[in-house]
Amino acid sequence: MENKKNNAIEKVENITDGEKKAKKGAKTHTQNSGKTSKKKKVTKSSARAEKKREMKRKREAEKAERERIRAQKRLEEARLKAHKKAEKQKAKAAALREKNRRIAEAKARRENIRAERQKRRDMLKNETKKQRRERIAEERAAKLRMKEQKNERRAEEKRRKFLAKKEARERRAANRQKNREKNKGTGGWLAAVISLGVCSLVLSSVLTFTFLMPSESDNMLEAGYQKSFYDTVEQVNNMDLNLSKVLATSDGGATQLYLTDLAVNSELAENDIQQLPLHDESKYYTTKIINQIGDYAKYLNKKLINGEKLTDEDYSNLTRLYQANLAIKDSLDKMMEGMGADYSFSSLNDGGEGNLVISNFNELQNLSVEYPELIYDGPFSDGQDRKEIKGLGEGTIDRNGAQEIFIKTFGGYGLGEVKDDGTTEGIIRCYNVSADVDGDVLYAQISEQGGKIIMFAYSGSCREVMIDGDAATAQGLKFLNSLGITGMKPVWINLSNNVYTINFAATEQDVIIYSDLVKIRVCAETGKVIGMEAMSYYTNHAERMIEAPALSRKQAQEKVSGNIDVVTARLAIIPLGEKTEKLCYEFSGTFDGATYYVYIDAMTGRQVEMFKVVKSTEGELLM
């Protein structure tokens, strides 16, 4: 019993000892595991610290690099600043030296002048009357020589420039002819489109007259005729296009744009036709319709600018003009189709009925019958035929009287047989008279009422420039005075194809009257007047009651844009349409290298018109 009890106790104790050992082992294992974990934590913490230190070193390196770059930049800026300062001081010193040099030179010049003056005074004290007369004569002769030399240099410079331009034009014409020959199968050569602003010529005359018709032997003139013909074709095509656009659109802004282009096309087409060597009777109605289209386009454009709308009657008139222009276009196309490779435009000088171009232009005269007249407020209105003619005077002449006036006026031209060429019906009824002058033709229209020469044209050749514009103007005034047209002032001169075209306007109380305009043409080679057109003058010329302007010149000039550098100013009466005239201040000035003419109403201060001087192959034009 006792032994069992002891065994039981021993067993319990053994179990207890085993548990203690197990707990002790577990505790030891736990302690060992803690030590391992703690060692790992220490290793990770050291890595993070090292990484932080590395990043800090990197940031410090980057900061140091940035600071180094900034320091280098500051050093470079300081160096540049010092260099600029040194250059500035150097320039300032150089400027000061230059200023001192100029001052010294000016002082020396003044001293020399004073010395010369004193020397002259001393010389004059002892000068006799004879010596004085001789000295004055010598000084005047020296001044004249200097003036002549200056004029010679100026003339030579003008001649040199003119010859250079002429040579350039001839080269361009030759190149165009080569291109034209290459492209014969495509219907002919067409010039590039010229795009300009609103085109209106206050200084242009109501009707144009025949341009100079040079000789057939000049190849470059033949090339010029070809260019004029094909340019006419292009501009008529452009007119057809813009008329169709006007009729097809209802947008007011677009309509204004098309009407503007139409006016420009008309002006260019009329100029090109006038350069063809056609007689007036062959091209009169064609140019009239072309002018009428352009003028009507300007008239409608002004309506739109003033806030008005186009009426059914306006569109009806445009339709008729569109059909008339289409007939011209078709006729020109026929001419091009019928021309052979050897067709010569110089043959137009002969005026033969069998000539293809002349025949077609003559057929176009029927347009005046087929299309109803247009009556509106414009210079090419058919209503002009019923306008009161103011400047012809009293009395009438017959055919014989017209021939007598012709012979009296042009007797110095070496007239051959004088011929009666019938009559011209229009604004002024005229007798047509012509004569042969050494193989060329001199043609004139003389009014039945008053016996006035309304226009004349001489077909002689002008090959070079031998006189200047002043001499040409003097010849023009002399011719006008011989016709009894006095009180005229030149207002515009242009040199083209060796011919001066000069516009003369009447003056009254120092006011330019552009309504009373005469166009004169003077040959730059011979100085002879070879053309005149005075329709506007004889239609409008009469005494006028000119009111005093309500605005002063200074007040009117304030209405001109500050961008224009005003050079001249004067009072002028300008025509506005068929019935209206305006008293304006005419200001001419420059802007961006171009010359402008601005017309300010002398009563209201409103701008009435503005023109720009545009350089072209035909000289300078007002556009």
C-alpha cells in the first residue's frame, strides 16, 4: 500500500518534472526566437538608414550642381553686362568724337565762309562798274550752265530709266509671244487676273479716242497688239463671270464684291481695246457697252453702300448687259478661232473690210440697236443723249464748214486729200473729216453746232522720248489756246508708249473744275499734238456760281486719315454722275509709298471720293 502510494507520488512528480522541462524548453525556444527576430529588425533599420543617407547625399549633390550652374549663369550675365557697358561707353565715346569732329568742321566752314565773305567785300569795295557788270554776267552764265547741266543729268536719268523699262517691257512681250505660240491650240494666251479695289476715274473723260497706231514693221508693237487683244479677251471673260455671279446671288456683301470686280474688269478691258489699232467707228459701240457695264456696276455699288436694295429694274438692266457682254465674248471667241498662226494685228491699221477682227467688231455695232438704252445717274448713261449741251455756243455749220475748220486747224500737219467721212450721231452731232498725212491718217469729229473740234486722232508713229513732260504740257496748252480753249490747267500727265497723255481742267476763281476736262496726247518724239478729246468740256463748260466753302482747309484736312501724309490741298469741283457736281477740297498725299487723292465735301466734311495712283504697264492710273 505504501509502495503504491509512493509510486503514484513518484509518477506525479515525474509528470510534473516533465512538464517543467517542457515549459523550460519552450521558454528557451521562445527566447531564442525573439533574439532572431530582434536581430532581423536591427538589420532592416540599418538598411533604411543607409538608404536615407544615400538619398540625402544625392539631394545635396544635385543642390550643389544647381548652385554651380546658377553661379556660372550669374558670372556669364555679369560678363555680358560688363561687355555691353563697355561697348556702350565705346559707342558713346565714338559718338562724342564724331560730334566734336562735325562741330570742328562746321566751325571751320563758318570761318571759311566768313573769310570768303570778307574777301568778297574787300574785292567789291574796289570794283568798278564795268567789273561789276562783267562779274554779274559771269555769275549768271555760271548759274545757267549749272542749271543746264542739272537738267541734262535729270533728262539723261529719265531717258536711262525709260529705256530700261522699255527694254524690260519688250523682253516680257517677247516671252509672252513665245508662250502664246506654244499654246495656240488652247485658244490663245490669257493674262493673269489683276485684282484691285473699287475703280472709278473722276479725271477720266466721258468718251475715249483712238490710241496711237504705230507702223507694221515694228515687231515689238505687233507683240503689244497681241497682248492687248488677248488681255481684252480675258477681261471680257471675267466680266461675263462676275455678271453671272451678280445675277445668281442674293447676298448684299457678295454682290458688292462682284460689282467691284466688274468695274475693274470693265476699266481694264476698255484700256486694252483702245490700244488696238482700230478706227473709232469700228470700236465705238463695243467700248461704249463695256464702259456702260462698268459704270452701271459702280452706280449699283453706291446704292448698296448707301443701304438701298437693288430693284427688279436693276436686275433687268443687269440681265440685258449680261447678254450684251455675252455677245462680245462670243464674237471675240470667233476671232480667236479664225486667226491663223500668221495673223498680224498690225493689219488692223489698213481698216480693210475683209479683215477678220475688223469685221467682227463692226458687227458688234448692232448691239446698240438690239439692247434697250439704260438711263441712270452715270457718265455712260444713254440718258446723256438728252443732256443739255452748254459749251458749244450759237450757230451751226455744214459739211463744207467742217472741212474748212479741219484745214485751218491742221494745216501745219502736211495734209493730203481731205475727205468727208459722214456724221456721228450721239450726245453731240458731229461731221467726220479725215486726211492722209505722209501715209498716216488724221481723223477728226467737228460739231455741227458751234463748229468745235470734239476729238481728233493722228496715227503717226512715236518711237522714242525726246521731250520732257513740261515741254509736252506747253505744247498742249498752245494747241488748246489755238482752239479758243483758255483758262485751262494741267491736272494729270502720264507717259506710255512714247506718248504723253495730259488732262487739262478749266479753272474759275482758282477752283479746279474737273467736269470741264480736255484730254490731250503729245508725241514724246516730235512734240506734236497727236490727239484730243473734249466731249466733257463742251458738254459741261459754262460760267458757274461757286459758293464759298463752309469748312476751312484745316477743318477739311482733319477729315483725312492721319495715315496719309498730306502734300497738297486745293478746292475742286468734281462731277458725281450725270447731274450732280460737288465743291470739294482735294488733298493729295502719300501712305506706305503710294500716292492718294482724297476729296472732302467743302460743305459737309464727308469724304466724297478717294483715288490711289496705281503703276501699270501703261503708266500711272488713278484707281
